[in-house]
Amino acid sequence: MNETAVKILDVGQELIQTRGFTAMSFQDIASQVGIKKPSVIHHFPSKANLGVALIQRYRDTFASQLDAIRTNPDKNAWDALEFYFSPYLQFAATPEKVCLCGALSGEVTALPEEMRVEVKHFMEDHQKWLETILNNGRKNDELNFNETPARLSRMIFNTLQGTLLVKRSTDDMSQLKDVIKVITHMLK
Amino acid sequence: MNETAVKILDVGQELIQTRGFTAMSFQDIASQVGIKKPSVIHHFPSKANLGVALIQRYRDTFASQLDAIRTNPDKNAWDALEFYFSPYLQFAATPEKVCLCGALSGEVTALPEEMRVEVKHFMEDHQKWLETILNNGRKNDELNFNETPARLSRMIFNTLQGTLLVKRSTDDMSQLKDVIKVITHMLK
DNA sequence: TTAAAACTACCTACCGTATGGTAGGTTGTC
DNA sequence: GACAACCTACCATACGGTAGGTAGTTTTAA
């Protein structure tokens, strides 16, 4: 992958996370990268193509990081959770930015089919990963909770995504920290 | 308010909740109402104007219903919560539909300023209303929880909004029921 | 070794379509 | 005669995407 292509993905991702896929245009990307619109299309021949490339890169990044933690025998459930929460905490510093797939989920009906399946996979990956953490954590007596891991993991994931969504229009950045605190309490 | 104007609001709301504000056009509304585009604009002279009217109507509907419950001495905290959760449960029957203000929050940066303040007020209203329920419920020994009502109410609201967001791309409608069950457990 | 061929990254110019919105007219009703 | 609701026709702008060309680099083969 070429340097310009990477820059296009970076700018495109930032634009989707702040403004949304529909509201983002090839022209916007071109301006910020410093090239002309057709040059962007030269690298990614359609908006759907660009969108899919973006989500796949996002998924891959997460997947490799999460797997590294999960397979590391020195890390326990709390390490894994702390790692998992850290990107969400970072969003507290950028009021208008949300998770890429949260942003896309909000406009999923306006998305090309190829992108929808990618978004869906991202969601499922995350919920499964969290479920595994909860399951193992309880087996090892590190975590303590009553609900089934399946339900609880879905709820935690939804809560984090929802908090990103809501903090955007309330300008209340403390919610992220608070919510993670409450979740942490629920697992003790 | 004229019959056609109401129809325009109805169709517009449905379109925002399923496709989003940016992706919705005057033309879409006109087609579904059965009139021509300029006639829609005759009733609502700009998209921002239509958007504001929509949110205000949505807020008013909720506010009056919620206040009716809150001020009714025959209703306790669990009645209020059940009532509060009911619209969310209805969303389980419409896979692509989310709360109007959740939808708008997802594209808040692409929204005209007048609409942003309305969305913000909606969020604040809901969080405050929930907070009051939690507060009174605990005072009357109906509800039982450890967190502060402010924090917990924000978390519950975010969780519900997040679940709407996520169910959209996962096609897993059972999440809404599950999440509400977990929340209910947290308050016992 | 070197020149033709192929490829890459980028450009200008353009096209069809859709958008929000305007101008101005028609019809029917208080 | 004023007004409301609706219409046709239009406008400027922005969009995703295409056509076709240029300059520079890389590959290939005599």
C-alpha cells in the first residue's frame, strides 16, 4: 500500500468519524490530502471501495491488537478490559469523533451492501471478543457477575457505542469515564 | 397545524429514523406524501426549519407523556420505567429504525446549528427525567442501586441509544429485550 | 547497455444526476 | 380581494464518476 493511499484512508476515516460517510466526499479527501479528486478515485475507484478498505483496515488493526492481549498468558481479564476501554477513553478528547463502525451503523441504510457486511462483522467480532474475556475472567475468579457473558458483553459494547453517540451532542465528555467506571463496578 | 404539514412531519420523521437527515430529501418526502417538492417547501421553507419542527414535536410528545406519568401519584418508579422502556421495545420490531435524536446525534456535525441545540435539549431532558425517577424510586425504597442517580441515568440512556444503534447493523433484535432486562436487574 | 513498452500517479475537462431553494402562476376558499 | 395550497419551470451548486492526456519511473528484451 502506497503512501498516498494510506493518507487517503487516514483522512477518509477521520472524516467519517466526525462527519459521516454520506457527508464525506471525494473532494473533501482530495483537498485535505493535497491532490485532486480524480487522483483519489485513481487509488479507490468508488466510494464503496474506499469504504470497504477503510473498515477492513480498522477491523484488522483492532483484531491484531486484541488477539495479542488475549493470547498473552501474562495478561489477565482486567488487563484485557483496560486495554479494551482505552480507545473509548481517547474519544473523550475529541468531542465530535466516534468509533468508525458506530458512525457507519448510524447511516447503515444509506450504505452500499459491501460496506454493511463489513460493519456487521466488526460488531460481531467485538461482541465475541468481549464475551470471551468475560467468560475466562469468571472461570478464573477474576470477574464476578450474574448475567450470562453473552448478554453482558453485548450490553457493555452497546453502552460504549451509545455513550460515544450521546456525548457528541451533549458535549459532556465526563460520561465516557463515568460509564466505564460503572461497567467496571458491575464486574467486581 | 394543517393536515398536509402533519403528514410531511410524519414522513420526514420516518425517513430520518431509517435513513438519516442528510440522506433524506424534500423530493423523498414529496413523493411519499403525494405532492410536489415545492409544496413541501411551502410548508417548511428550509430543511433546517423542517428539522427543528420535527425535533420539537418529538420532544413535546415525549415530555407530555413523561410528565403525565411522573405527576401521577398512582404510578410508582417501576411503572415509570416500564413506560420509559416501551418505545425502545417497539424499535425491536423495526430493524432499521432508531430514536429520532439518536439518528440525528450520529450526524450532528452535518446538522444546522438550530437543530443541534434541539437535539442537545432532547438528550438532557431524557437524562434528567430518568435521574428524577431513579432518585425518587430510591427514596421510596422501590429501587436499589449503588451508583449516583446522575451517573446511572446517563448510563441507562446511553445504553438504550447504543443498543438501537448496534441492532441496526447486527440484525439481532433480541438485544433490546435483553438489555432492558439487565438494566432492570441492576435496579433491584 | 539502452531504447521501446508498460505502468503509475497525477492532472484538466467533462457528464449526468440530484440537491436545496426560488419565481411566478393557478385554483379554490374564506 | 386576500390568502392558502398547490403547481410547473427553473437555477446554482455539488456530487460520484469517466475520458483522456502528461510526466516520470520501472520492466523488458535486443
